[in-house]
Amino acid sequence: MKSGILPALVGLILSIHLTAQPTTGTLRGVITDQSGAVIPGVSITAINSAGQRQTTISGNDGAYVLTGLVPGGGNYEVHAISPGLAQGNPASVSITNGTTTLNIQMRLVLERQEITVSDTSAPEVSTDPTQTASAQVMRNDDLDAISDDVDDLLTDLQMLAGPSAGLNGAQIFIDGFTAGDGTLPAKDAIREVRINQNPFAPEFDTLGTGHVEILTKPGTDHLKAQVYFGYGDGIFNSRNPYADQKAPFNMKDLGGSLSGRFNSKGSFFLDFDKRAIDNGEVVHATWLNPATLAVVSPFTEVSVSPLRRWYVGARADYQLNAKNTLTVRYEPNLNTSQNGGIGNFVLPSEAYASTMMEHSVQATETATLTNNLINETRFQFRHQNATQTPDESDPSIAVSNSFSGGGASAGIHDFIHHHYEVQNYSTAISGSHTWRFGARLRAVSIKDSSEQNFNGTYTFGGAYAPILDSSNQPIVPGVLCNADQSTPGCTTISSIEQYRRTLLFQAAGLSPQQIRALGGGATQFSINTGSPTVYVGGADIGIFAGDDWKVKPGLTLSYGLRYETQENIRDRRDFAPRLAFAWAPDAAKNANPRTVIRGGFGMFYDRFSEQNVLMAQRFNGISQQQYILIDPDTFPAVPSPSMLQDSAAQQTIHTISPSLRAPYLMQSSIGVERQLPKNTTLAVTYINSHGLHLLRSRNINAPLPDTYNGSPGSGVYPFPSGPIYEMESAGLYNQNQLMTNVNSRITPKISLIASYTLSYARSNTDGLNTFPADQYSLAGEYGPAANDVRNRGSLGGSITTRWGLQWNPFIILQTGLPFDIITSQDIYGDTVLTARPGIATNPDQPGVIRTSYGLLDPNPSPGEPTLPRNFGRGPGQFTVNLRLAKTVRFGTPRQAKADRPYALTLSISARNLLNHVNPGPVIGDINSPLFGQSNQIAAGSGAYLDSANNRRIELQARFAF
């Protein structure tokens, strides 16, 4: 029976292919702008003399296909329509029985700032793989819904992209290149934003969901310019609820752009942005006054962190000849800051200053080799130079989840990164097939000099210690608290109490041994020594080929294969097949289908970062030494390297598992897209993601457990050296998502985008910094993933009302994130302070802590069950952002019926308009006095990573001419 399957499949494929042979005419081509760059999302309509018409939309590669045209039925008039772009005169073409090619060049038009959009640009469903109804394309007025500030813009785009499968979040690309460290161009330079388009295309190495592409603007036909000024002040804002006093805030943002032509073959676009922010930093901690030994909870303090940004963007487009165009972009970007690192638990004494200078150069050459073949060659070079200087060099004191003081453990840090990227992509049209194939090569070289933790860090994580009376004496005289926590008169004390007892009994002149017997003394001391400079390099390559086969008007099959490999790891098996389909059941009855069923499957690999290699080379035991001393008796002095070598300090080595391979996710989806009345589309999509070989770490030289029964370490080590932190690819990830997207252009003045996602994500790792609670047992490690947001919804859009007022709301609603509950004590003697507490049943058991999550045992006994990973669940978030703008035009028009040449736009923007408090991460350390609480509001991006104010209001004036 098996022998008959293959001939049957071949026969079926041949019958489908024969059925798909054209009995009518097909029109194909590629839409480009005057620089030669392809333009997606253009509405193309062909109309013959009898009034018969066919409409489609150009894909992600600018290609379009119109089928079912009548050969010999007279010339067809072809119209290309896209907001802000002009075709010139409609093209006329004669259709034959077969395929006719017509490439169309459009030009950017900025003379009119108010654009009336044709009905053909309204949302509609299509079998084109780049036109999924769950995708979003933002141009012109749509872009007003997102922030003008580059850091807020990054946050908005990540939220619009939605919850990506996997643990990496949204991936952002600028003109086809990977964005550098989240640095975005000024919003004035952005022509278009595409979100979650063509999720299974083989040219993309990253997941299609959570995928953001930014396209920048070319020059204009006529000289155009605009200048803007944004202003924000703390007087307009609301107080951060975690500060007793209002944190200062002041923002001044000056920028603008200039575009035009420098001759008949070339154009330019220049933009700049100078931003100065004096941002308030809020400390919310539990602090110990060293003079009085009084615990202050909560302890709040505010300070100012001056942030400065200079950005310049320059783009030039030149038509080399009739078939070749060249685009070059250069972006220098300088960021400086003072008082960095302050906030939440970190006191001002740990502040540092930093500078980051980046130069980015991109060049793209587009060649129209034939009427059916376009080739793009791209090159990018990024130079980054960063420095970091701490204000103080005293040892750092980390009282776990209470406060962090002393000197800055960040230390002096200086690095130079050089990133190279070369791409060569081609698009070929052959009959009913659109082929895409090409290759990408990336390389990086790094010189990194870091003195992080050269000053040393004392960590206080809490302890099992005697219960003291009001005179700070044990209630049971002479008691010695056993490690098994069964001693009467003993209890678990918090990290801040352990620190208080240390200072108290040191002042009383007690010996280190006496102090530790009374519950004082640090939990751990760590310090790095040796050569600070490390050199690292690496390269990776990806090649792909894929085809979009329009089997018939209502069915498109997309298939392809991608192969990737890289240096620095031994894995060479990274093949990534991609397969997708789009079927319109009613296509035979309707040229514009009302329903499309879409599905697909793909494998997506994550590359092993060179930063991980840098860590392994730095702490290989030779370049730098990382010492960890358990229960040190030297506080507050810093032991010399010779003392550490002669003491019981353990040298920590970081290494990469020889069997490590690239992590990957297998993603499958099936969905239904439906055209609704009022220019509205609805898409409902189910996505399943299964990840294997995800990254995590493990101390492979932890003390062996007694008889392997999970009891504390026996003190016997597998290797003679100290801790060995090995990076391994043993992680597992599973996620199920049900996504609903609505895209509506209700009227020319009202457009809305809404989404809702129901998601379940589970894993046994949250990334490379994840260590198992017990290095010899993965029991309880599989639980909610760090990105397991169960419900997430968003609503945004553009609404123009009376008097030309433009309202741009952006509403975000989501349920809480999970968090891990830990003890911050070295229960297993493995130097990893992430052990999870046991689940106690006896409330009278010594050391047990009563919490809202039940009775928790900080030092679980053998056989006692422990909490699973990420057992806690934080609060949800609700944010309403709103921008209100009014444009006034004036001046004498240059020609009849033209708009007035000058435009003044005044706007006001509010972040978190309703002043709703969105708590940040929940503290999961049961030895912290703030356990189960947040000590900060939810973070943003960049300059707003630590928010000074709960509601922020900014004003802007923009003048265009």
C-alpha cells in the first residue's frame, strides 16, 4: 500500500499544476519608489474598456499579481494607489494569454499633508502572504497614534507587535537591517511601519509574530522642511506613588528634517534630534541607618539623572542608470547620562556616568536585472564605543531586596563593538510563482574592558538565627541554631535584620564567629580580579529560498527553506523549513474575497550571542578570576587577591557546554480572516509554539547531595575547582495563543486597530541567567514562563473631529506576569542564591514563614516539596495614552487648488492619561521585608526605563514648509 502513495501524490500535484495553467491573462510586476526601493501595501487596479476590473495589493517585496484578466479584451489601464505616493499617469498595457510584466515606479509626495485615502486602501482580506489581516501597516496619519519620542516609540511598537512566542520579545528591523540595541531613527524619518507581516517567510530568521519592520523616507521632488520642539515638565505630571515627594522631570526635544533633490537623478533626506531630559530617579527601599541602626521602611529618596541625546540621520538616493539605484544612510548617535543605575533598591552612592557613541552606515544597491528579476545588495557597518565610570569605588553592599549601597559594582567599563552585515536578496517572477532567494552574512568584533565588581560585593541574604529579646540577647541563652532549622529559640530572619545584627555586634566588639552565631555576618562575598580586557569575534550566515505559488485565484502556497550556522558553537544542523497557505473559499464567485483561511508552519533559530562567549572567555579562570567566599568574616574590609587564594574562597569559572546547540522554536498557526462591513477586517488566529534547546545555566560543580535525595550538599565536589557555571541548551518552552485582530477604517476620518490575545506559556527556563533551584534536580522547574501574560488587549487609532482636531488614543490592558519565589540563601552550598522555599504543613515548625502563598520553609528538609518556578503572579496593567493635535495652514498656494505651503501643528500628549498605578515587578524573595510587593512602577524603554512620574504630559509645536 505504501508503494502507491508516492505516485498518487505526484499525480495530485501534477493535476493541481495543470489546473493552474493560465486560461486567462496574468499581469505581474514590482512597485518601486524613485530610489528603486520596493513598496509594499500598494493597491493596484486594472480596468479594461468594458469596465471589468481586478484589484490586488503589492506584497512585502513590492511584487503584485493580477490574474483572471481577459486576453485581447483591449488595453487595461493600471492604477497604483498608496497614501503619500503618486504614480503619475495610469499605465496602459495589452494582456496576452499568459503572463505580462509591468513594473511601476511611484514617487513620494509630501506637498499635501492631508491626504484623502481611496477606498481601495481600506483594510481587506487577501490570499497574498504579505497581507495577513492580523498584520498592521502604519503610514502617514496612522503614525500619529504612536509617540514622537524615540524611547516611548520603542515601547509602543513592542506593545503593538504583541506577545511574541519565545522569550526574546519583539524583533525590530530598520530598512532590512537588525536595529542596533533598540536605537530607532527619529519619527520624522519613518515612512512606514509593518508589524507581524508574512510570519513564515524564509528570508526572516526571527519569528513572524513580534516582528517590526521600519522603512525610512527617501527625498522628495521639491524642497521640504520641518522643525519641531517638544517640552515636558514635572509640574504637569503626577507623583510617582513609590516616592514620598514628587520626583523632578524636565524634557526639551528639538529636531527637524529637510528633504529634496540635488539633481535629476538623486534625492536626499536629512533629520536631526537633540533631546535633553533631567529625569527623576526614585529609590524605594528598606534601609538601615548606620548611625542609629534603625530600620527605615519604606525609605524613599529622589535624585536627578541628566540624559542627553544627539541624533543625525542622512539618507541619499541616486539613480545610477536606468536599472540601478543606490541608497546610502549614515546615522551618528550620541547618548550621555549622569547618575545612572540609581532607583528602586539602589542608593545614590552606586551611581555612575556613561557615554555611548554609535556610527551606523548602510548602503543598498537595487538592480532591475530583467523585467522579472530584481536584486538587492545591502551592507551595514555599526561602530559603537561606550564608557562607564562609577562615582565611588568602595565595596558594594547588597542587602537582598532591601537596599543596595556602598560603591557601584558596575565598575569602569569601556567597549568598542564593530558590527558588519551583508545581504544579497533577489526576487524573480516566473508564471504564477514569485521566488525569493538570497544570503546574509553577519560578523562582529569586540574589545571589552570591564572592572565590574573589582571593588567587591558583600551580600546579605537572610539567615536562620537565634530569636533576640529587647536587649538583643538570645531568648535561649547560648543557643546554636542548627542548619536543619529544628532548634527551639531560632527563626528565619530577613536580610535587613542580618545586616543590622552585623553592625550591632561589630560595634559591641564581638568576634566574627560570635557575630555569626547570633545571626550576623554576610551570606557571601564576591570579587573579580585579573585582566579587564577581552577580545571576542564571531560570524554567522543564513541562506534561504522560497516561493509564493498562486495555484489559482483563491489559493496561494508559500514554501521555502532557510539554513543558518555560526562560529563559536559546534552546531551545524540548523535547517529551518517554512510552509504556509492562504485559501479564499469564495474566490471563484468574488474577485475580492470575503473570507480567507490561512495557516503555516516554520522553524526559527536563535543565534548564540557573542556576549555569552565574552563571559566565558572573561571568567575562564585565567583572564579574570571571580572569587566567591561563603560566610565571610571580613566585612567590611576587602580581602586582597593573595588572601583570597589562600582562603576558602572559591574561584568561579564560566564555560560553554560542548554539546550546546542553537535554540529553536517550531511554530504552527491556523486562522480565519473575514471582510466585514464598514471597511473592517477581522482575523482570529491560533498559534502553537514549541521550543527546544533553550538556553539556561547550571553549576556543574555544586556539592553532591547526600545519597542524591535532595538534602543539602555533602561537601563533595565533582571537580577539584570551585563553582563552574556552564551555559547549556537544555530548556523547554511551550506556548498556545489565540489572537484576535480588528482593523477598521470606518470613515476617512476614523480608523481603529484593536487586538486581544489569550496566551498560555510554560517553560523550564527564562533565559541564560536561569539556574535551577537545585543543581541536581529539575523538579519544579517546568512552570509558567516569564512572558506568560494570560490576557492582553490593545486599542489604537486616529480620529479627526470638528475643527480639524486629531485624536490618537492608544489603550493597553494586560493581566499580570509571573514571578519566582526564592529564599536568597545558599541552601545547597552551590553559591547560587535562587533556591526556592519548601511547602510547610506545620505552622509551629521552626523557621517557617507565613505568607499569602501559604507556609513557606526557607530551608526545606529532605523530601519536603518545594514551590515550583514562577509560582507567584503579579498585578495587571492598564494604560491609556492620548495625543491631541491641531494643524493650521497658511500662506499663498503655489498653484490652483493646492494646499497652503505652511503648516503649524500644535499637540499635547499624555502617557497614562488616567493616572492609573501600574506596579512593576513583584519582589519574590521571602527574606525581603518587601516580599510580595512592588517598589516601582512598570518600566518603559531607554530614558523612561525608570519612570519619574506616574502620568507624563508633553507639549509639541511643529512647523512645516
